[in-house]
Amino acid sequence: MDEEKTTSNSKSLPFEESVVKNLDSVSTTEVLQAIGAIILDTTIYYNHCDIIEKWQKKVETLKWPRDDSGVVEHLRREMEEIEENSSDLIDEIIYPAG
């Protein structure tokens, strides 16, 4: 295998940032659906609002008549779960057990 392909790219981004950047280059609903499938299979820890905004703009730009991917709903649920769990984590930090 080519050594250049196996070495780490110093410009690589976390998925949460990479997906926002790469949604700009999507030109078909098929590619958008493929990215949506990856989003649904990935735990996203931050940047939910930016991903949702870019996703919705791309759906509109591609004139996808009915976005039934579940991506927006998935991201909103994940965002809510993280917000709920973060308050538990804060409580653990402030009031450690023991």
C-alpha cells in the first residue's frame, strides 16, 4: 500500500467538523443519503446544530422532495441526550460520591 495513503493527514478533522465541511460538495441526493446513513451510525458529540443547518440547506438545494432520512431527528435526539447526560456529569464533578 502506498505510504502516503497510510500516514495520518495533519489536516484531518473530527467527524463532527468534517461532515459540515463536506456537505458543501454533495451534488446528488444519493450521496447525501449515503452521508446520512453514516451520520445515523455514528455517535456525534458536538456540532449538531451546524450539521442540521447544513443538512437542511443541502436538502433544499438538491430539491429533495421529502427528506425521510431521519438525520435531523436523530441529531436532535442525540443533542438532547448529551445535554441531559452532561448535567449528570456536572453533578458528579461537583458532588463526588463517597
